[in-house]
Amino acid sequence: MTRARIGLVASLLALVTPAAAGTTVHANKQAVLEFYDLARKHKDFAAAANDVGPRVIQRDANAADGIDGLKACIELRRAQSPKAESQIKHAFAAGDFVILRVHSIGAPGERGAAILDVLNGKVAEVWDVVQPIPELAANAITMF
């Protein structure tokens, strides 16, 4: 195997294998997972704020931009959906980006939604893609 191929394989493996403790990728993933747990599961912005950067760019058209917009989203979820649950099914990290596949349920007994959340670094930018889970699927493949 040539040096170029070895370098390419090593680069690809770095994208799909867990990063060693202390690396930026690992730190970003841990910060996002902690933030998500505190913000989505516990609905506690004050605790989650430790993992938020100095400015939040909100790419979700349904959420206000900035730290205050993020805080409002978390407080609205706590007020309107106190029994809401979010279960992270998969978490991927590469560079500054952390991608979460999440099953979100607004209230017990609901099917909920499949969410793909993309966050970066110290939760400085957020993208959300939400797909309601249908009662009947057009295929036999599950969403998770």
C-alpha cells in the first residue's frame, strides 16, 4: 500500500472511529451531548448554557436566532410539553460538526418525530430537520 493510500485510509478512519479523549472532535461531541441532555431532556437552559457559544446562529426557520431564541425554545418546550422526551439514537462527529439522530415524543403515547440535528462546536450553530413518524409507512423499513 502506498503512503498516499495509507494516508487516505487513515483520514477516512478518523471520520468513522471514535476520537481519542482530549481531541476537538471528541470535546465537541461531548459538549453537544451534554447540551442536548440538559436542554431537551431536562429542559433546563441555565444548565445547558455552559455548552453554548457566545452567539447562536439558528438555521431552523421556526426558531428565533441568537441565545435568547434558543432559551425561548427550551422554555417553550418545558411549558407546552413538560412530558416530552427525546432519545438520541445515533451521534456522529466530524470536525466541528455533531450530527444527532433523535426520536422525539411530545407526550406519552404519541409516535413522535424523527429529528436530524446538526450542531457545531460549542453549540454555536443549529440546523434541525424534523419528520413526523406516520401511522402507516409506505415501506417496511423503520425510521430508526
